[in-house]
Amino acid sequence: MNKELKTTRPKLRDYEPLIGRCVLEELKILADKLSGKTIHNINSTYIGGGVAEILSRMVPFLNELGVKTKWSVIKGDNEFFNITKKFHNALHGKKEEFKESDFDYFLEINRKNSEELNLSEDIIFIHDPQPVALVQKRKEVGEKWLWRCHIDVSNPDEKIWNFIKTYVENYDAAVFSAPNFAKPLRIRMALIYPSIDPLSNKNKELSEDQINSVLYKYGIDKKKPIILQVSRFDYLKDPVGVIKAFEMVRKTIPCQLILAGGTATDDPESDKVLGEVKEVAGKNPDIRILLLPPDSDIEINALQRAATVVVQKSIKEGFGLTVTEALWKGKPVVASAVGGILLQIKHKITGLLCHSIEGAAYAIRTLLTNPEYAKWLGKNGHAHVKQNFLITRHLKDYLILFLTQYFKDDLLYLQ
């Protein structure tokens, strides 16, 4: 399956008021050096999760700059995605049971996809473990191969990491989202932070009427403090832990909780998690569980802007773009001290970090009872995102990464 993405609005010039003209000119200079080169991104889903969201913005921008870029996803059945979900969990350190046939089937699906996909571009850019074994096709097609790891593999199940590593080390370079995510490899490694698009529907400014319309749609009382977590329904996002923390806060402070998110086509566990969350929430009128379709960017934007406190109580986290989104909107954030969240939340400066359900409840209570402090944290968070986590910076990093594959300098470490 192949998805050709054409340049769509907003255009890069629309970002000038945010980032300045010099940055746009720099992007153009870098892109011109890649004239005639083609890029092919491959992951496992077009919808659901931060990887698909970033690619949906990045691919049109690269094309706008004149770098011919396309995006494909690998095909797989339920068995394949059940296996890759177990890989995902095991790479985050969770104990999973595997049969030898799981590895064989994983490789077979990758082999079939390698036969169906056109891999003739100058740079093949593979995202995450699901399509990692496509690199076996490299001997036939040649060209440059890059592997982008969007997850935290700092403490993985060693058996699974060693299996994945066998294929990763056949790439020209591997890209990680944080310094502590990486594992030793025999190939070059790069550090590139993920990003948000400040002009996308999910992050652009909304009018008060637009925000109120979404709140009315879901029957949310804006007069009562809103605690919000936006995440797909995944055990690693700990939605049940969020409910428990909320119940502690609610004993002394009237407030409401919204758990908003969706599912991903490559995550077969999400329906099960959603069912458990509903069961724990019971019939509590102050807890709303919103299963949102993939095209709910305006709704998510409005919910984040209406929130009093945004929570991201992940057990493990690749980067946590929902944290970035909330900080961009100037919201006070309570988040677990894990993964890429630590790059975004500087404790007591751009947000509050927690290590437990009790810690999350304490932090939420602190922000609800100290609105001026919450506002100050939100202001700092917005400035931090503007400096470090906007898509134009991300785009520049990718352009430099691609260039290093042809001009073998030592500037692959971009941060």
C-alpha cells in the first residue's frame, strides 16, 4: 500500500511569523543540495500515534521544498500485529512470551512486503520495529537505508533487542529521539527530537466559540476544573492510574476527568484496554471517556485548550507528543518522569514530574490550588516548545540527516 502525499496548507511560508525568515531560507538551501534525490518513508500505519502524525506533516513539507518524498505502510494481518505489539512491549522491558514461529512469521511478512513495495528511491527511511527486516532487500536494491526508532529501547528484553539489532545493523544509520534511548550499535547514530506542527488543526489557535462548541458536543461543564489525558488506549499510557489519581484529588477538590483518545490499526490491545478503563470508571458522572476517530484534531485541540491541568501518566514513553501539544498551548502539565517526557518537562519549571499515582494526585492538587503557579509553568512550557520542538526544526534535522548520507562528514549528531 502506498500513499503519495501532496503539499497541503499550511505552506512553509506561513511559519515565518513564528520562526523567522532566516530559518525558512536555511531549509531551502539544505533542500536544494538534495536536488534529484528521492526519499521513501515506511512505517506500519497511516493513522494513530505520533509517528503517523509527524509523517503526515513532514512528507508534504519535504515535497514543497523540492525533495521528492513518499510514504508507504506495510501490510499485515492480526497475527503479525499481535506479534509486533509484543515486540513493542518487550522492547519497553515488559516480559512477553514468544514462540520461534513468531519470529519466522514476522520475517515472512516483512519479506512479502519487500516484494510488493517499490524500494527504488535514493533513501529508504524505515520507522520503528515493525518493518525493520525490510532491509534484507538492500542487497538487491542498494541505495541508502535509515532506521528511525521512535520508542525507548534503553532497557529492553535482550532477546528481542538482539533479534531487532541483527537487522538494524544492516542500515547506514539509526536515529533515536533521546540520548538515553539508544543502545550500542556498530553503525552511525543520530539524535533527532520529534516535533509538533503549530499550525495544524490540532495545535492552531481556536476561538472561544470553537472551544465551547466542542465542550457542548461532549456535555462538558467548563465551570468545573478539567483534568485531561489525551492518549491512545494503551497499558503503557496507564489510563487506569490516571483514574485512581483523579479519585484522590476529587475527594477534596471538585473536578472532572476526561480520558480522550483513539486506537491504532497496528495496536490490537487497544480495545481491551478501553474496556478495562470503562469498567474502572464505572458510572462516575465526573469521568468522561471519549473514543475519538482519527480526524478529531479540532476536538483534541479544543479539549487541551479548555483543560485546567493536562496529565500524561505514562509507564513508558517514546517522546510524548501530547505533552508537547499541551505545553505549546500554555497548559500546566503533570507527567511521569519517563522517556522523552524528561526532555520536555523540567520539574517545577515547565511542568511537574511524578513517579507514582500518589505523586500524580499531589501534583494535580498543587496546580488546582495554585492557579498563578500553574499559569507560570504553562508560559515556560510554551517557550520551551517554541525553541526546541516545532516541526521546522525537525525538518531541518532530517534534511541534514539525508545530506550526511551523501556527504560523509561527521555532523550526524544534530543536537
